[in-house]
Amino acid sequence: MDTTLSTEMDYDALVKFVQGHFTDGLALVIGSGLSCAEGMPGMPALAAHLNGRAGSLVGTDATLWSQIKQAIDAGVGLEAALLNHAPTNALEVWIAQGTSELLMPKEREIISEVFRGERTLRLTTFLNKVLKPTTGLPILTPNYDRLIEVACEVAGFHVDTTAVGHYAGAFDHTRSCMGSSRGITQRARTFVIDHFPRAVVLKPHGSFDWYQSGGDARRCSLNLDAERLIITPGLNKYRAGYNSPFDKHRDLANDYIKKAGRLLIVGYGFNDDHLQTHLIKRIQDGTPTLILNRSASVKVEKLAQESPRCFCLSNSAASPGVVMMTKGRQLEFGGHDLWDLGVLAKELLA
């Protein structure tokens, strides 16, 4: 068998799949891997940061964190350690504060570079190359940072966060959706609302600009001395996920996943039962799916190889290039790192 010809044919199939993938019906799932690619700290850095400030803990929380640290030191990741040792409410608030303390300065640094014209976010590069659907491009993410929102607006999208306002925004999905309206048009005998290109950004784990205000959740783009609404890793996230507005974002995200005609999954590790139950089922049922991960886990590799219309691209450890997994096959292609969203957009999209 001519393996060179086979590899070329598989690469051509990949290019054809990618170039036909980004049309109507697309839904994006973006995990922390994309933020880390832009320079945001990951879970190991967060674990180290939290441990560095653990001297402020006392009593039960100090004892509990000591157990969590022992698990992390033994090679268990932060999220797995928190799954095994559910934090108290007070420790959970402490973790959320430490998370914001570590991530927000880096977020500000990255966005400042964007505004000074010193960098273009990978998601912006991608969005500049694809169709801007007026029906809304759903982007589902467990990330707390606002890099997705910035990337979308720089690319010309109205960002629908389901909140109305920037300083004391109330969560109202219907009103927020109308914020992208540019008029009413008549099609045949039907009048329809015409929208500017918009991205519907859904965050079932919360966001750095979500705050608790009395008994309500509010969105404020300012950095406030107030309780932020973010769900930290661990068992408690499943309990907190049923509170507003997390529950609404989770339900909307799952609705978009169920309706999606095709899926793009970037930097997502499939470690969130809030989303992945519906997501995995859609992929296994044959929804055309492209997964981009720097390092593909065994779980992701198995999903790609067993699903009928799924391509997974990840980094090649052996040489510069990309590993493609699909339908029981694994192939390596030299050259460009197509698992990187920005590189893929530049190399394969017109």
C-alpha cells in the first residue's frame, strides 16, 4: 500500500471537512485551553497560587486545605482534589477570591495588548474568517475570563451575555437578545426581526463580571469589591449550578448543543457534567464535530475514534505538526500546528 498517497488523501479529507464545517448551525464549545494559549494561567498555576495564600486559613478550612494539598502533591489535579474533598462555603469563597486574584491581572494585561494593537486573539482571527450568522453564533464556555467577549466584539459581533447593561446589568435573556436588533423586515407575508451579527456567550460556571447584589445577580464590567458569581471546581459546582443565573446559562447551552448542526470544540477537556452529557451524545450520534486540543486526553481520543463524523487535531509529540484522530485512525501530518485555532484559521480558511 502507498502510505504517502493514503496520508495525502486523509489530509485532503481533513481540509475539505474543515472548509465546509463553518456554516449555519455551528455551535462553539471553548474550554480553558484557549485562554491558556493566550497566556492565562492554568490549573497547576492556580493550585500553586492558592497554596501560597493558604496561611490565611484557620480551623476546619485550614485542615481541609491541607488534605487537598496532599492530594495535589500526590499527583492529583486541583479539580480532582476538590472533587474528593468538597470545600466548605467559606473555603469556596476563599478559592473564588484566589482565582480572581491570580487570573484577572493577566486578563487585563492580555486585553490591554489587544487594545494597543500588540496582539490579535486567536478567536478573533477565526471569527474574521467565518460566516457571521444573524441568528446568533452560540459560544458555550466554562471560562470565567472575558477574552471570548473581547475577541467577538473586535471581530464585529454584538455579544449577547443574557444580561442587559454594563454597570448594573440585570439578567434577562429576551431583552438581551433584542439588543442586537437592527430592524424588522418582511419576508413573504411574515415580519421577522433582523439582527446584527451576534455571538451568544453562555457561561454556566459564571464570569468575572457577574456579581451578587442583594438577592439578585448583576453584571458589571467594573472591578468591584463585591462577591463575584463564579463556580469553583469540585463537587460544589453541581449544587451551585442550579442557582440563577448559572442554571439559565446551563439550560440555554444544552439547548444550543441539542440544536446544533455542527460543533467546534476548542481547548475543552470534557470534565463538566453540566455540558458534556448532551455534548458527547450529539458527537456520538454523528453531529459533524471538530475538536482542537493541544493535548488530547484518552477520553477525547476515544470519542474521536469511535464517533462517525468527528475529527480531533492535537499536538504531535514526535515532531512539529499535528495528530489527526478520526474513525479508528490516527495519522500525523508535518508542518503547521493546525490544532491551534489561529493557525487553522490562517492556513485552511479563505
